Amino acid sequence: MEFVSIRDMRTRPGEVWQQLHEQGNLILTSSGRPFALMISTEGEDVEELLLALRRARAQVALSRLRRQAERDGVSTLSTEEIEAGALRLLLSGSRDRCSGYERGGLGAAHATWSAGARA
């Protein structure tokens, strides 16, 4: 994959478009950090391509969640353990314990649930 800066887009747009045409996709950077993907859609059904990209992004997010669950040691919790922990959190009304979900993501919530479910 080729990287192209925003500055390149501004100063030499024709070259960037030619590069996109030749490569098929480019990674757009700002201050040296990737922030966007440019994909040539020439001859493509744009809606179908966009749907495929969204599905791929969802798959990547799911893979991250699964890796986080494994790192947190909660990937082996049964559905019953998760539901029991969730119910316990809801019934306790404890905002501090529930806010772990927002701060730490799904893994933190499962870790909290698993500690309570196994206690």
C-alpha cells in the first residue's frame, strides 16, 4: 500500500489521482499518521463496495473484541454466567460497577461480571 499525505493531495493532485488509478487504493495521512483509505471505484458498484467495506470493518471490530475477551480471561464464560453477572449489576444499581463497561469496554464489563458470577 502506498501512503499519500494531505499536503500531496493539495500540491500535486494530478499525480495522486494517477497513483490511485494505478494502485487501486491509497492510505491518506495527516502528520504522518494514517487516517483514511482512498479506494478507486472505477467500474465498481459503489453501494456494493461500501457494504463490503462496512462488513469488513465490523469483522475487524469483532476480532478485536474476541482478542480482548481472551486477554481478560473471559472468553470461556458461559451465557448463563454472563447473564447472571449482568442481572446482578442491573439489580445492584451500582453506577461505579456499570461504568466499567463504558471505561474499559466489553472486556472490563465481563471481568466485573465474571468476578461477581464466580464469587
